Amino acid sequence: MAMGMNTILTFLDMTCAMLNLLWPKEFRLSMEAATLAAPFSSYVTSTQNSSSSSPCSLLLSRKKKNLGSVNLRFKSRLSVRASSSTSDSVVTLLDYGAGNVRSIRNALRHLGFSIKDVQTPGDILNADRLIFPGVGAFAPAMDVLNKTGMGEALCTYIENDRPFLGICLGLQLLFDSSEENGPVKGLGVIPGTVGRFDSSAGGIRVPHIGWNALQVGNASDILDDVGNRHVYFVHSYRAIPSNENKDWVSSTCHYGESFISSIRRGNVHAVQFHPEKSGEVGLSVLRRFLDPKSSSKQKPEEGKASKLAKRVIACLDVRTNDKGDLVVTKGDQYDVREQSNENEVRNLGKPVDLARQYYKDGADEISFLNITGFRDFPLGDLPMIQVLRYTSENVFVPLTVGGGIRDFTDATGRYYSSLEVAAEYFRSGADKISIGSDAVYAAEEFIKSGAKTGKSSLEQISRVYGNQAVVVSIDPRRVYVNDPDDVPYKVIKVTNPGPNGEEYAWYQCTVSGGREGRPIGAYELAKAVEELGAGEILLNCIDCDGQGKGFDTDLVKLISDSVGIPVIASSGAGTPEHFSEVFETTNASAALAAGIFHRKEVPIQSVKEHLLEKSIEVRIKMQPREHLSLLHTSDEHPSSDLLVYKSYCSSSQTRQHNVARLLLPLTVCSFSSINMGTDPY
């Protein structure tokens, strides 16, 4: 097969040379994205506030008097050299070492582009097109840019109106300053201060997590194919439109107030949302930036996005079965073994296969729970790392992973912090990490002492990556009582009385997969972890798990009414009506299900159609279009029939490339389904 592949590539190289085409290296590369060491990772854990002026901000301040409110007229001592890159398929990526940058890498490769990583400021100055996918907190990012000289290079690059796309923090850093752990000076390209969302404005929850609508202005260009559809946001800080920056603003979004969701000035673009996590809509944004001439003749069907949508999340409990295979399973009140003589682990499919299918079905997020994580050291859990890497190649919605994220000392005495463990998951494709047992212990200590240590996994990870990257998974069990004063925990009157007619209950938190009860209630835990830095709560209920009788709305209402961060309802979904019930009776931001999706009892699309009928805003998936890359056209022969199509596909058993089709008059050369190795996941 290898000889056949080489023969085909040789033929294509010769053909393309004859046609004066540049054949992209992408066709010779494996689909698996290599795990690249971030060139600036040594700076990631820095939390020092950069209150002093950076080289870039000094450069800007020196020339400020020569600037209007928007026009960039300053001169830099740095100069832009002629780019050494001659390929239209190369994108320069500024990865400063924090968060999940694998997703943007995979999205770029999916669209047929190869990547050059920034190693020096000169790489920025020589870039044909530059993407800065900023992830994490403002201060550490600016610290990296200042110490490495990247900040001044960025300002010079933007001053020269070179093609630039900033994503999320990559937009915020362009502003004068940020209030996040600050004030901290930014690059100063755009007037304004980045501030935290005001949770008192309209009763919003902070962070802003989920799929929201854009109000697109004129001359947005890269947003032209969004078609009034939802895009994915995850952030706690935002910039507000003003008279000083209004000429930069290309779209806004409403969340309690109107904030800047994208900017555009000439060839300079930046977005607050994550296009690499916004499904086909997001891919269209990246495509328009990378190839401005790629406007579709057929506009996508207009959507009806108007506000923040309720999320429908597919959850995959992943563990090894008795044969050592990694499988998706589902528990019945956390018991994942079949009630049979063999008592084997319930096997509902392969994790990568199911994740890809749920993405196609319209799931808003995919959540992996590594339920063997408490037994094994996470960094040694290579199969779960591989699951994330393979999944993120073709799944362009947020991925959350949980299980075993904690501090650890191995057998040799080497200490690994939870921050290092989380970093490995982020590098492997996770957008958020979920902490369970370790958060319970941290909350107990916090309640007991009344002081933050800053050493818990929850505090460390949220400090570096931002609280929007940290989910706390709560696993409570209902405990009925006759009188609210019987226990020192928050007690509520329940809708359905207990087995002995009890009208009240509290919810006892558990650890180690529900096997050990702890002296702390779900209410007390939720309040504590919010204070310690959690950005979202995944609220399970052991009593409802696997029962298919609906979510515990008493519990969900209690927690969602008590905290100011988003709450995901979990455990008990059996019908589409259960989703509308939890959204109509509680303040849950999302609802999660597992078994009904795995067993194909209720399709995700059926859930969303039902929610729409109930006038509950949800994201409707944009149907993918055939992606065309026109690598070369002749000005002398505009009617040329030569196009090069690139597409990638995968299956559970084989990793395949539909490498290329050369469409010539009277001649067709095509091939597909070339086996590129086995995918065991």
C-alpha cells in the first residue's frame, strides 16, 4: 500500500509541476496533529501583573500624539522584511503556550492549510497571514508578549495592515488595558478597557458561556457567511463599544449589555468568539479570513439566532473494560456493569466514533468523563489523551474532559501539580477541564478555614487559564429528613416525598465516583467552588442517574438560583420533555444526557426540535458545504476547468484521506479511502 501511495503522489507531483501548481504538503502529512511544544510555555504559569509599561505600549505612547482615535500612524524601529513563505496554504500561528490551541490547528488543517509556528518576533514580521488564538488570562499573556518581544512585533505587523486574526484573548489584548487581575496594560492598538461582565446587569451569569447571536455591521467580510446563526463564546471579560473605538467594531453581541464581538480595520480582524469551536459557522469565518476571495455563490440558509441559546450536551463516560479496551459506558446510579452472569462493563461504543456522530447530530458540546481517572495517574493515561487528540481533529465544538485532575507524586518521588495535568489535557484538545473529588476537598478546607490557600487544583488552573476553563462536577445523593433543623446543611422541601413520607431533603456530596459520602452539601459546595474560581457547575444526581424519569429539578433549581455561574443539569433525562421541563422550571444554562443518546432512544435533533416548539432558543446546526480550495487559477484563462478539491474523512477502523481529484477536460484522476493507519478509539 505504501508503494501505491508513493506512486500516486509522484504522479500528482509531476502533474502539478506540469500545470505550474504548488502542491501542498498537507496531502503527505498524517491526519493526526502532532503535539507541538509551545515555544513560550515556560512563561505560562507566570501570574505577575504587568502594571508597568510594555515595550509595545511604550512604542504606542511615544507616537500617541501622532494618532487619531483610530488610525495607526506610528512608526516602529522594527521593520517588516519580505516574507520567506511563498505558499498560499501556510498560516503563521502565535501560540504562547496556554490553553487548547490544538483545536485551531485542526481547524486550519481541516480547511487545507499548513501551519508555521512563531518562534521569534521575526516570524511575526515575515508572516503572510497571522492568527493569534489567545487563551487564558490577560496578565500572563501580556507578560509573555513583553518578555519575548512579540508584543512590539505584533504592533508593527498590524500597523502595516497585514492579514491578522485574533481570537478571544487575541482580541482583548489589542485594547489599551484590562481589569482582569489588574489593571494590566494591553497592546494599545484599539482604544478602550476590557472589563468584567456586570452580573447585576439583567441577572446574567459570568462567565458568558455558550452559543450566542451576533449583530453584524457593514463591511464585516469574514462574517458574511454567518447567516444569523449562533457562535460559541466562553469569557468573563469584554470590551464595550465607544465613540473612540466605533470605527473598529464590525459586530456586537448582547449579554446583559452590548459588547464587542468582532473588530475589523483593513486586513486586521479579531473575534471574541471561538470560530474553531463554532461548528460549520465558525469554519466559514476562518475560511473567509484565510481566503478572502472564497465567497460562496450560494449563501448559507439564514438562521434565527437572537440570544444566548440553551445548550444540549452529550456526555461520554469512558473507561477500560475487562479486556483492556477503552469504551463508552453508562451507569445505573453509577453502576456501569451489566446485570448478567458475566457482570461485564456495559459497552455502548467507541468514544471517538460517538463524539464525531454527536457533533454531526448537532450536540453543542461533548463531555468526556474518564471514570477510571481516580485509579491511575492522569498523565500516564495515554488512551484518554489519544481520545482527545483524535476527537478534536474533526469535532469543532467545545470538548470537556474530567477524571483524575489533581496533584500527584509518582513512584519516583516526582511531583506533578494539577496545573501540569490540566495543561496536558488542554494541549491534547480539551477546552475545559472538569474537577470532581479534588474540588470537594478544597471546598471543605475553604469552609473550615475561611481562607483561600491558592494551592488547590481549582484555584491554580482558574488563575492561569481563567475560570471559564474550569468546571466543577458535583455528585450528590438525596438524603431525606423529617425536619429542616435535623442537619447543618441547606435543606429544601422536595416535590416528591421520601419513602417514609419525608417532605424535606438535603443533598450529600460524594467523591470517588459516588462511593464515599462527605460532610458537605451540594449547596455549600457550589457556593464554595464559585468563590474558589469555578466557572461552571456540572450538577449530577446519583438518585436519578440512569433512571430516565427526568432531571432532579428540585436540586437544579436550588443550585442554579444560588450561584452566579452557569449550571449544567445532568442525570435522569429520558425524553425530550425532560429537557424543556428543566429549562422552564430552573435557571439551568445547559442540560446533559448520555444513555438516551448512546442507545439511540432520543436523537439530539429531536430534543432541539422539541425545545424550539416550546419557544426555547437553541442552536440549529448549519449543514456543512463541500469545501473547495482553488489553489491556482490563470488570469489568462479565467474559464479554466482546473480545480483542486481537498477533503478529509475518518471512520472507526481506518484513518482515511480523500487526497485529491484533478478535474481536467476529458481526463479524470481520482482516488479515495487510502488507509492511513488504524484508529483503535
